[in-house]
Amino acid sequence: MSTNIPDAANAQASTQQLARYLRYVRRMGWYPGTILTVMVVIASLFVVRYFTTDKLWDSETVILLQSQNLPEEFVKATVDYDPRKYINTLARQVMSRTRLEKIIKDHDLYPELRRRATMDEVVDKMRSQIDVQIFGKESFKITYSGADAKTAQAVCAQLAQVFIDENVTTRIDVATKNAKFLAEQAEKARVKLSDKDDQIRAFKEKNLDTLPTEKESRSQNIDQLTVRLNTISEDIRSARTRKMLLQPQLSRRTNGARPRTAPRRGPDPAAGLKKQLAAKQAELNKALLQFQPSHPLVVRLKGEISTIQRQIAAVPVPAPPKPVPVPKNNGPKVVTDPVVAAQIKAIDDEIAQLTAESNKIKSEIKAIRGRQDQVPRVEMDLSAMERDREILQEAYKDLLRKKEEAERAQSLEDQNQGAQFKILDKANRPERPSGSGLIKLGIMGLVLGLALGLGLALLRVLLDTRIHEPEDLQPYLDAEVLVVIPSARRVAPKPNQGRGLPSPGQG
């Protein structure tokens, strides 16, 4: 029960509000003169405007955006753009002050306005009469509204030609700038790549002995030096053995008599073989510095050296000369054999020379191993520089490719083979002025006048504070209206009506 009471109250309020709106609409009919007057005035203003406004003639032309002649697989387009944005950009360029001022002077447009206004105002006037509409992505329409049909057609045709010329100029300019820019970037990339090559070359020259590519060569050098060091060690041991055998023969005791001169020894029968052995040994040392111990030349020389050594060992040693007897009246003395002393000195010189060579070889081996310890650092630095060079080289190749494409595109634009504007519909000569006709303007004036008249009548109803109906009195009373007395109007008596009796309308 309590739920239905608010719903009933809301329904009653809505009904009263609707009734109030209907009363407003009914009362608007009390002012037909106002509505009619506004309609006539507005319609008259439209008609006057028709006869007093200058007539404009609209000329139109349609232009097609034609793709380049060659497929883009062969020559990439210079201007990669959205056609709508590109056409809007061209439209702003065409409607610049410089180009429109030339058209105004060529056709002597707006002579009266030019006498009393600035050129900027005249150009703005012309801009307001030019309209560019884009259809899809391939065509657009240019419309110019002129003072007469012939002038409108001529100006529209010139605007279309300006669009075509501006497109050609823009594309050539963009192609030229792109080619120039890419050429400059490619040259900069080439210089950077050349500098990086010089840096790598200088680094390799500075670290020639520690380059990773020389690792095998360094290992071979160490092996060869080790073999040579072992050979020298064997030679030193052999020399020391010979010295040890000669030392007992260096000194001998005498009886104090003056020794006679020792008889001369005969020629050494193995002297020639020893010379051959020394030559072959020198040749072997030289070969070991260049080749591995398993090299055929090294093996052959070792075999020849072994053969010569066996031949020397087979040569019979001559018997030493018999000692000359000396008188025994003097006491015993110790004398030194000069021949043996000379041989021992030669052996000492040989040992000193071999020892010096051995120390030199050890220093070389130590230096090579020290350089090997620096190989990881050098390899890391060289790898970083080579990676940078690869990146620069890829960038340089990419720029060269783009430069060649830009040059081909520039050649294509220079020969007018790129995307072009083509006129589909030439500028037409209008047959009648643009805009609405007299009848159409009159109807528009009547419709607008009716709307304004109704609005003015509604305003008068809302501003009227007089009480016309019981509902108007209800807001001012606390009680409800019980009886409504209609307005009394005097009615003239009829001829056949008696005078003694009052008429029904009199009270």
C-alpha cells in the first residue's frame, strides 16, 4: 500500500506538467500576428539578400594522382607519403601569398577590393573562394568561385596547373635532397671505416709479436729454439769431455835438464772430416730455425752428421812421439805441453761461445713466452676493434645501397617518370551562379521565420503573468477552486423577444 502512494503522486505530477505544456502551446495560438509578422520579415530579408549579393560562379576540375611508371621493385618511390597529407601540404603551398598574388594579377581579380584593401586581405578573400576536396587516396577536386563564368574557369584551370607544377618541383627537390644527404652520409661512413682500418693496421704493427694469428709461428719458434738449445747443451758436454781428456796430458814431470824441442806432430788425418762436420752442423742449426725436427731436410742433415761422426771415429789416432831422454843430474820439474794447452784453450773458447749462444736462446724463449702471456689481452682488444669495423662496414654498405636507390629515383624524377598529377576533368564553365535560387531562399526564409515566430510567441506566453484559467490561480491559493464563473457578455435582444422577460444570458 505504501509503495503505490508515491507512484500515484509521480503520475499525477507528470500529468499536471504535461497539461501545463499543452496550455502553453494552446496560448501560443493567441498571437498569430506575431508569428506571421516574423515569417514575413525573415523571408523578406532572404529575398533582399538574393538581389543585393553578388553572384558567384563555381568552376571545378578533378585531378588524379598517378603512380610512377616503373614498379617500385625496380625503383623505390622518392616520396613515401600518405596521399591525403601530401595533397593537403601541396594545397597549402599552392595557396600561399606568392602564388595567389600572381594569379590575382594575371586575371585582374577583385579590382574594387584591391583599391580599398591590402593585398593580404585580397589574398584571404581568394583563399575563401578556393576549395580542395580529397576523394579517397587517388584523386581530389579543386573548386573556385569567381565573379563570372569565364574568369572562374580560367582561374580554376591555372590552379590545377599550379598543383601539377608544384608536385613536379616538390618531388624533384625531395629526390635531389635525399640523394645529396645519402651521398654525404655514405662519405662520412667511408671515412670512419677507413680510420678504423688504419687503427687496426697500426695496432697489428705495434703488437705484431703478440697477435693471435702468430700463435702457431711462435710455438714453432720455441720448438726450434729448444732443439737448438739441446744441441748446444750436447756440444758443451762433448767439449767438456774432450777438455777433461786433454787435461792429464797438459803437464808432465822432467829431470831438470833443459827439454828438447818436442817433435812436430804430423797432419791430422781427420781434419777434412771435421771441417765437413762443422759445416753440416751449422747447416743443421740453420734448418732447425726454419723447420720442424721432423722435416725431411733436418732428418737428412742429422743422418749426414751421424755418418761423418762415425767416419771420424774410424780414423786411427797417430801414436804420440816418443819422449826425448834428458839428463838425470837435475831435479824433477813440471812442464806444460803447449800443443795441449792450445787445444784446451780452443775448447774453452768453444764452450764460452756455446754458452753465450745458449743464454741468448734462453732469453729468446723467455721473451716469446712473455709475449704469449699478452695474447689474450691483445686478442680481446683486436676482436673489439674488428667488431666495430664490421658494424661500420655494414652501415657503409647499407648507405651505399640507399644512395644508389636515391640516385635512381632522382633520375626517374628528372625524366618526369615518377608519380604525377593527371587532370581527369578539365575546369568547366558554369552555366548558372552557385548558391540557392529565389524560391529556395524564400522557402528557407519562411521556415526560419516560422521557427522564430513560434519562439517569440512562446516567450510572450511565458512572460504573461495574468490569470486566464483556474490552473493559473491554484499556486496562489491554499484551497482548491470549487466554482468558476464564466465571463458575462452583453447580448443584443432579439426583435420578437418580450421586454418583461430577461434573456437567458442576462442575470
